[in-house]
Amino acid sequence: MRRTLRTRIITRVVALSVTGSLLLGTALVILIVAVTGQRDASRTAFRSQEALTAGSQLEKSLITIENGLRGFVASGRERFLAPATQALRSYPAELRQLTRLLSDDPGQQRHARRIGEGIDDYVTLWARPLIALARTRLPSARSVVVTGGGRERLSAIRSAFARLFERERGVARAREERAEQRSSLAIAFGVGGLGLVFLVAAGIALYLSRAIVRPVLAVAQATGRLAEGELSARVPAEREDEIGDLARGFNTMADSLQRSQAELERSNRELEQFASVTSHDLQAPLSTISMYAELLERRHGSDLDGGTSLIDGIRGATQQARTLIRDLLEYSRAGRGRLRVEAVAIEAVVEHALEAVAGDIQEAGARVAVGPLPVVHAERTNLGRVFQNLVANAVKFRGERPPEVAIGAEREGPAWRFWVSDNGIGMDPQHAERIFEPFQRLHGEEDYAGTGIGLAVCARIVEQHGGRIWVTTNPGEGSVFSFTLPAREA
């Protein structure tokens, strides 16, 4: 049932994109139609203005013919006839231009035809015959001009022009008003389409923010909390899409980590309990052996041949076993369990560590120099063990010179680097990593006592704090033990 109701995010995004594209396309089509109508209306209005201009030019040509004709008849000079002759040649083309510009209005076409017929009648029956007459019989032509009907014909044609112009001006005004309306409509559609685009884009952005970005950010934030150790972090997983799958996968991972953490803590508790019980159980027979050795020495020590040395050997072996058991218990506990981090002044930690090994320092005649040390977030007790073990080793592995130990720190990017340097016997650099493993000794126990666990304990504690530990050394040149801690200052 769950699968049948499932809707993929890609399907939603595609549907939103298609819807937005359709709305945008519709708005653009409407805008194009409105702009096209406005453009056509503007063209028709401009065409009316061209028609008025063409009519005025045709009327001007007609007047030029009349004036030239009268000037020629009155003076008999051909130069007065030149403009009229030019007008007689050009007016047919001007008449055709006017007729073409008025082709979309039947009423104006009728006016244009009447004007054309009147002009043809004027030219054919009056202008051209009068010119021919004036060239042969000028006085007769003058009498015809005085008594003829040229003015009446011209007046009728000009009246027709006046009616045509008046009608065309009305048409032009109507077309201009229509063009203005179409322009306003185009602007309105443009603004509306732009607003629609913004609304659709805002709606899609809001949907993506609420339906995709916000849930993904919630998972990212929960992942951050989980990485910081908050294993109870969970995210809502009610959705039936990829975000829901992501949330359910995250919650499953968190559940698994929480179970693993619980099992690990339980295993650590069991291991620590086992180590404690084992230590106690092993300590008991060792104490009994030591007690019997003491009792044997008291009762029969003087009677045994070489018995004192045997008893001393039993005591030494027993003490060595106790020390080994104690160090094993410390190693099993180091770096386990939850860190109890607090703001720690490293200077106070080092001072406490030096007090713990004060006897060894005094016995070796060592000098310890402590530089400026920061305040960091760490577990105080375990950090004290690190400094105590490192200082104890610096004093123990000494040469013929009195030990000189230096403790300091410096900032290296996101971490603090601490070091404990000495002028002791040093070691071969090829053993620099091996010495941090349990029970790894480079010298015999008869030369330097110990179990070889101290540096392994230091490595566990430093790694639990998120740092690392290493040594820089050469035989006979001393050693510099360094370790880092995250620079989360108080």
C-alpha cells in the first residue's frame, strides 16, 4: 500500500516546472498578441497619416496645374507651364498611392475614385485642351479662361478632397485611440505576466524550501548532532518520497549506532569488570605467595642453605607480577568510556604530574623546565597520566648526564601541540612507532625497570581526545615526545 501512494520528488519538481512553463508560456503568448495588436493599430493610424499626406500632395499637384495653366495663358511664356507639366506627369502615381493607402476603407475608396474621376475630367477636358489652344491661339485661350469652367471643376475636386480629409482625420483619431488602448492593454498584460512569473517562481521556491531544502537541512543538522555524540538525534520520517527514504535511512543508522554504542559501553563495562575481578583474583594468590615466603623466611631462613636468595627471588617475581597486573588494568581502562571533558589548565595538570614523580626526579637529580601552557577542554585525570608517564620516562631513560626535561606547547592550526623533551639515551628512529604498542621494550628489564605499557596508555588517552602522539629521536641525542589536542579553548 505504501508503494502505491509514493510520489517521487522528481515527479513533483517536473510537474511544477511544466506548470510554471505553461503559465509563463501563456502569459508570453497573451503579451505577444497584445503587442502585435498594438503594433497593427499603430500601423493603421500611421497609414491614415500617410493617406492625408498623399491626398495633400495630390491636391497640391492639382493646384500647381491650375496656377501654371493660368500663368501660361496670361503671359504666353512657357516657363510658367513647366511646374504644371511636371504635375501632369506625377499626379497619376500620386493618385494610385492615395488609393492604395485607402484600400482598407471602402467609403474612402469611393471618395478616392470620385476625386480621380474629377481630376481626369479636369485634365482631359480642361487643362490639356486649354494648353494646346494657348499655344496656337493665345487670345482665344484667354477668353476661355475667363468664361470657362476650370475653376468650378477645381472647386468641386477640392470639396471632394475636403470631405476625404475630414473623414480620414476621424479614421486616424479612431485608429490612434485604438492603438493607445492596445498599448495600454499590452502594458497591462506585460506587468501581469511579469507578476505571474514572479508569483510562480516564488511559489516554486517556497515549495522547494519547505518540501526539500528544509527537510534536508533537518537531516544535515541531525547528522551533525549525531557526529558530536548525540545518538538520540532523529528526524521525522512520515513522507513517502526520497526525503522520507533519507530520513528513515538516517533514523535506521542512528538506531544502529545507538545500539552499537550501548553494546560497546556494555562490553566496556564487562571488560572493565572482568579486568577488575581478574586483577583481584590474581592479586590474592600473589599475596598468599608473598605471605608464605615471609613466613618461610622467619621460621627456617637461618636453617636453609641459600634460602634467603630464593625467598628474595620469590618476592621479586611476586612484585613484578603485581606491577604487571596493575599496568594491564590501567591499560584496559585507558581510553574507554565517555570522556568527562572540562576546561583544564594544563599548567596545573603538569604541576600535579610533577608532584607524583617528585621522588624519581629528586633521585635522578633532574631539572624540569615548564613553559607557558594553555587552557583546553580535556579530561583532567587522564591528561595527568599522559604527562606523568612522559616525564617519568624522560627521567628513567637517562644517560650519564643529569636529566634535563622541558615541557611546552604551541598552537598549530586547529590544535595545540604539547611536547616533553629530554637529553636522555634516545633511540633508533625506526622504533619510533613500535614503542607505543603494549609490552614493546627496547631495553632489558635489568637495565630499565617497567612493563612497556606506559606509552601505550598515553597513546590510548590522546587518541580518545581526538589527537595523536609521536616521538622525534636519535640515539644519544635525547627524545621529544609530542602529542596534539583539539584547540577548543575555554
